[in-house]
Amino acid sequence: MPSTKSELPDFAGRYIGKGRLHLLDLLGAGAYGKVYKARDTLSPKSNSVFYAIKCMKKHEIGSRHDMHQKREFALHARASRHPNIITFFDVIEKGLFVYVILEVCTGDLHSAIVQKKIFYKNDELLKSAYTQILDAVEFCHGVGIYHRDLKPDNILCSDDGSRIFLADFGLATTVTACRDFGCGSMFYKSPESMGVFKQPTYAPKESDIWSLAVVLVNMITGRCPWRVAQLKDPSFQKAVTDVDYFCKTLPMSLSAISIVKGMFNLNPTRRTTIPEIRATLDKVNTFFLTDAELALASKQVRVVAAYFTGTHQSSSELRTDHGSNGIWLRGFERLRRSLLSVGIKAPQVEEKSEVIERHRAPTNTALFPPPRRILKSVVDRLKMVSGTSSSRSSMVPCTGTAAANLSSK
């Protein structure tokens, strides 16, 4: 569906529902509409009742866009009886527009992570908030709804982060084996949802688990682990080839890393389930590195942690060794030997040292920009090999001694 930002007028001050709802402040705008805070004029001014009104363009009846809207409304209404899902009340059609009446919540998880930083070193709050997210998604899956766009922007929360509400069912589906690849936001998409492994379909339930793992990394570190879960992305490529990737790049405790590794299993059928995640979560003492652990961590880890602490290092200090002991060389040398063992030729890596710039932007910016040197021939070969896989459980990029599986299972 095309963006409606430029097509929609300012609705502030308007009345809908036969004058009952008075639209006030704009809460947010997205690709499919604008959301306003609205007052119920029948409620007393001393104790006013407020709603969130999502204003959308009305489409021709029976058109693809119309069917898309109706599916969103129906699925949200079905799921909204859960306490951690924004309540769906009603839909009003008036003139050229559709007004969706929702439970109001003025905060979102993205702002809580990026601006307020309320989860940093607050294990109790983070565990409570993430458990509520798991509860909401598990309920959706239980009634046959798969969200397909889980990210902090689509998760609302109270000002203090203690109450969590799942929102925005625009990409949700009831199909258990999806053929429409590419749904969702780039940083949060699973590899199979982008057709990386060349299967004719993918399971949105397991794909949601992948997205939940990225959300957990966001909440702990303020970063995404990679830009896109494809081998062309150097950070994802590194995660596939280096079993210690998370320890070397992100300030997370070993317990937290163990959880996300299970959720990031490249084999969707072996990903950790939500009940398993919840059970493991209860046993976590901390999601963060201690000050002593951080002092001994790599410069990359300290730079990411500095986003929360405010002690940024200059990029000139972030010199990564690409020589015989370098992270990149070791990972690709193991990968090269693994490929050679199955008859695939791969070039060696020259020893080289260089300064690699690090992005400081949180959550919606990946940790690494593309490196100066990418072994394109190796990546292309991996893509080709993975494309020949006949089943979802057979994924060449994460087999063998070099291409370590992201899962700890």
C-alpha cells in the first residue's frame, strides 16, 4: 500500500462519531495513516476519557487496499482482548476517510529505549517488559495470528515502561506458510522471510521469533545486531561465521547471548519457542555486562555500551586487526577451509589493518557499515549453495566447523 502521509489532511479539531469524539493532538504518522488523541465528549471534563484515533484513507470497496484494511481490522479486533494488546473498539467511515478507534497509549518502546534509556541496567524492568511482549505475541499465535512486523515502533508502553501493548496489525496474517516474502522492517526480518534460502514458503510464526530476538537486543544494547539478515550484510555474515560474534560486538551478558542465539537459529524449526524463552528469561540474573566485564571487553563492545554511558570513544581508537590474529581473518579462514572441504574454492584474505567507523545511532541503525573489503566470491558461493537446499532444516551456511550455527542448541 502506498504511503498516505502526503494525502491525508490535518484532522486536529475535527469531530467524528456524531460529535462524540473530538480529535486533539497528533500522536504519530506512518505509511498508512495518522494517529490522534481524541476526547470522548460525553465524559466529564474533570475525568475525561481519551482514545487513539487512527485516520486512514478509505479505498474502493473490493479493491486490494480495501481488503488489506479489512483484514487488519478483523485480526486486530480478534487479538485485542489480551491485556498486552492495544484494544480495538470500532471503525467509523466518514467521507473519504476511515477512523479506527483504539485504546490510547502515548509512549512507544522505541522512544523508551532510545530517548529515555529506561531499560539500561534495569534487569527487573527489562524482564517484565519483555515478558509482556512475549505474552502478547504468544496469545496472537494461539489464535492463529502472526504479526510479521514486530519492532519497537509497533510496541507501545507506559511512560515508565511497566506496561506494554502490542499494536499495528497492518501486516498480520493467518496463513501458516507464507508466499509473500519481504514483509516487515529490514532490521527485523528473518532470513527465510526474505527468501534467502530459496524456499517457496516460510513460517511467519518462527519468523516472529527472529524479530523478537532483535527487539531483545535493542532493549539491552540500543542497537540492532545487523542491518539485514542476508549474507551480503557484513555484520550478519560475521555472525554466521563467528560463534563469538555477540561477545565481541555487543555489551550483553552470556545469559542474554544464550537466549538470542536460540532465537536466531537459522533453521526456523529449531528456534526457541516462546514458552522456552520465558522459562530461560526467568533464570537470567542480568542482561548486562558488569563494570569489570566491560572494562575487559573489546573496544567494539565498549563503544556500543558508551551509547548509554555517554563515554564515546573516537573512531580513531577503533582499530581492528585484520592480520593473522584478526577477527575477520580468523572467521573467513575457517569458512574458507570448510568450503574447500566440500569442493568449493574460496580466496584467501590478505592481512590488513584499517580503521573501521562505527555508527552511534541506536536501534534503527546497525552496528557496522560495510567494511572496506568484502569477499564477494565467498558470499556468492554461499548464496548459491544455500539456494540448493531442499528443506528448511538443511542450511549449508550454518553447517561445518567454520560456519557455526547461531543457535546454542
